Amino acid sequence: MTTDSPRWFTSSYSNNGGACVEVAANVPGTIPVRDTKDRDAGTLTFRTDSWSAFVQFASQKGTP
């Protein structure tokens, strides 16, 4: 069984400012997240349902 390496991407809303996170959506069951300033510092991994809830919340108008 082969496992694909994460395919990282940064939101188009980031404006390439350098203070962003990258996510990989091709890892079954999880969403890995890492800092673009230090990609070797480690990765946080979230369950897909938790990540979806976070994105939905963060996308709402008026979110601090």
C-alpha cells in the first residue's frame, strides 16, 4: 500500500504575506496543518469533521 505525500496549499486569501498556514486535503480522515514560516516545525492534524466545523465558524461574518 502506498501513501501519497500531503499536497500542501495556502488559501488564496493569504496575499502571500508570509504569516499563513498550509493545509493538505488529500490525507484520508485527517487535515494536516503547518506554518508557512517554519514548515519543519511540525504539523497539527485535525479530524476532517473538526476542521470542517472550524472553517465554517471562521467563515461566518462577525467572527473575531
